[in-house]
Amino acid sequence: MGRTDNDTWDLATSVGATATMVAAGRARATRTGLIDDPFAEPLVRAVGVDFFTRWAAGELDASDVDTPDAPWGMQRMTDLLAARTRYIDAFFAQAADAGIRQVVLLAAGLDARGYRLPWPAGTTVFEIDQQQVIDFKTSTIAALDADPTAEVRAVGVDLRHDWPAALRQAGFAAEQPTAWAAEGLLGFLPSQAQDRLLDDITALSGDGSRLVAEVFENTASNQQALNGAAEKWREHGLDLVLDDLGFPGDRNDVAAYLAERGWEPVSTPLNQLLSDTGLPLQPTDPDAPFSKNYYCTAVLHRATSRP
């Protein structure tokens, strides 16, 4: 069954479960030393999806749960997440070096960057997600006696609603430069919602703001790869439906859309991230799953009036 505009979920169902799956991948990558996210495994355990917990804990082997040479699986997902995490962590470090002290994590899910990255003094990290997701993560991390490394402000709102108003109410200052992250998000939005999100980000961004976005399309080959992998995982105990979670159809290219609105984008293919991390590459055939995935960073240059 496909997505609908007003569907709901938690961290163990529908698209919400992808946040838990992603955290399981980060936990596994932490175990192998590719990244350092000590909060990922405790958060996955707290959600309670047994299959993801066993993957996070290193109790499942890729040879057992993944089809050999398949374009997608738990190991390929973990590799992608290791590369993606390192890339986005570096993006935030560069933004901090540029003097940006206001950060927004869109659809933050189980992201723990507000607790694990070395933010400069005076940094505020706004985490936007549904209220129950925010509450779950905050209480789980609090039980670990962990202190945030920045001022973390939770903004409990669905991105399909008036999140800019909720963000402002939480103390967001639109006149300041901001570092934004849309990680693992855009492909789960309808095409018009994607455009609206990028328009809202632009409207809320001061000169010099930066954005990082993961760009992936819901093509038939991508969906078939995901569905095939999920079917294999169900043979090993996964009791969730992870099929058809995105919104298919044509949509505007993110980098081009941003360029038309005053941003200076730079696109980096998925395979470049994997190569930089020393991980196996995805097939490069144009029709291969995920072959068109890329990562976009952009800097906003607002036009200034001339005398």
C-alpha cells in the first residue's frame, strides 16, 4: 500500500521505521570504526524492532540477510550511511568554521548530532520532527545521562504543516545565516511538498546560509531494489512493511531548483562519497538502482542593493 498525503507513523511503522533502520546502520558503521555515533545503538534498542536491533548489535551477518550481488541490502545501506554521515558531519564542521551558529535538522528522526558533534560555543541546533519522535529521542538520550554539545531546541511539528511558524516560535532567527540538513528526506515528500520545503528554507535563510540535501528519486528500479531487500529481511524476522514508502513521479531537480533561487549548489554523486570512504561502489549503469543519487550542498547569496 502506497503513501497518502495525511498518513501517520511512529518509529516502528511505515516511513518512521526508516529512521530506526538508518540508526541501525549508523550503529553498525560505528562498530566497524567508520563513524562515531554512540547513541545510535541505544536508540535502536529502545525502539524495539528486533531485526534492526540485531543488525545494530552485530548479531546478523550480511551473508545471511542480504542477497549476494543485489543492488541493495543491509550492508549496502550501512555503507551508504557511513559515507553519508561522514559527509554531512564534514558539512557542519565547515559551516561552523564559516561562523554559522544556527543549525536546523529537518525530519531529525534519531539523529544525535546535537549530542555527538563538537559544536562551537553559542551554537543552537533546532531538531524538527513529529512530537512523538522528538519526545522519544529526547527521553531516551536523557536516560543515558548524556549532555548536548550545543543548545538543542526541539520543534515538534510535521513538515507537512506550518513548520516555519513553529521554528520561529522556538526562537529561530531568520536574519542569521543557518546550516540546514535535509538528510534522507526529500524522496519521501510529494514533488510539490519538496518544492515548498525548499522555498520555505530559502525564505528563512539569511545571506551565507548553507544547505545539505540527499537527492534520491523514487524510480521503479530503486523501489524494486528496496522491496526485494525488504522481502529477504522478512525471512529473518523483520515484521514491518517497508514497501512503496516514497512518492513516485517527476520532480524538480534539487540543485537546479536551488540555483534558480539564489543558491550556489555543488553536486556530489553517491559513488564519490563511497569512494572517499573506501567503500564498494554502486553500479553506474544509468538504469541501475540508485545510480542517480547525489548529495547537494549549497550556499545562499542574497542580492544586495547597489547605490
